[in-house]
Amino acid sequence: MTHCWIPKTLDEVCQRAAGRRRYHARRQRARDERQLKIMGMLVLLNWPRYGIGRTLAKAFLVDPATISRDLNYIREWRARLLEESDMTESLADVLITRLVVAGIHPRLGYICTTTYTQGISSLSVRRGR
């Protein structure tokens, strides 16, 4: 039996909508944090293709379908990064590692800057679009 919600006042409608926004924002933050951790693990494991999903699902206590969606998003984002930026895989992995350390999810936007001075290069990332 389902519970039917019938609002009595505009205030009830607004409170429920605000609660739903908070709920979904909390879930999205948890998803982004989980994906950042997964990105870091994939870089360390050299991007395994098979057998990692169930292990990650158990480690993060989520459904395997959730991890599958996360892995698909991360791999597609990395493939676009390699294609659009025309960078090597090792440079992309360094960029991903810097994003993970800085706690910046690619979905939120970032700016990466490379400097090369007298034979020494550096890569820095920050939030932004």
C-alpha cells in the first residue's frame, strides 16, 4: 500500500520541494566523492577493464549497477579528455591524480595550467570553468 501525499498548504509544498532538493544534493555529493576515489584507484591499478566492478561495489557498499555507471562515466570522460585535449595517457593520469588530490570532480569544472621553465615542468589544477 502506498502513501499518497496530498499537500494542504503552499508551505507544505515548498518544504517538501526543499527537502527533495537537499536529499538529491546529498546523493550527488556522495556520488562525486565516490567517483573521485574510484578515479584515484583506477589510475593506481593502471585502468583494469574487467573484474574490478564487484570488488569496488563491495568496498563502497553500493550496488554493482551503481559502480558500473560510475566506471562508464569515468572511462568515457577520460576518453573524451584524451581525444579533445590531444594528450598522452600518462599526462591524463597525472591530471586525474591532481584532480583527485585537490578534490575537484571533473563535472564541476576545472582549469589546468602547465608551466615549463628551464627544463622543469609543472601541472596545477583549480576549480573553474
